[in-house]
Amino acid sequence: MSGGHYDYKHWKLSDLADDIEREFINDGKYIGENWQTGEQEEMDRIEDASDEQRPIILKEVKSLIDDLRKCAIRAKELEWYMSGDTGADSYLERLKEKNVL
């Protein structure tokens, strides 16, 4: 058995990190359709941010993505441990190998 103790919910954390990263791959800018004109144009997910706020928001988003990825790894390893797939030694070793402990 590989995991399953928490119904593989660690994948949701990983998926959330992927979704956020996809939306901010170009610092929040993307090509979308202007609903008023029907034309394709560059849009900005954080267009309301000031010049001072923009880098702070982007830094926070990137930090969140990193934290979610680390949480996903930690949750997966705990799930495997709780499912009996790994023992205490290998659980801790795997966390150290992945630099999350």
C-alpha cells in the first residue's frame, strides 16, 4: 500500500501550488479576452497593486507556492508513515533528504 491514510490529500496541496504557479508564471500577466471589445489583450491579475505593492505581492505568491510544495511533501511522507509504508527511521530520513525537516 502506498499512503492512503489521509485519502491522498497531499495531492490537493501540490495541485493548488501548480494552479497558483500557472496563474503567476509571467508575474500575473496573461493574454485574455476583453469582454467589452472581444479583443485579445494583455491582462494583469494584480492590476490594482501599486508599484510598491506589486513586488511584495509577487514575492508572497512565490513564497506561498514554495510553502505549499513543502507541505505537500511533508503530508505525503506522513501519510506513508501513518499507512505503515515507512517506519520512523525512513520517515525522518526521507524528510531530511527532501530538505523539509
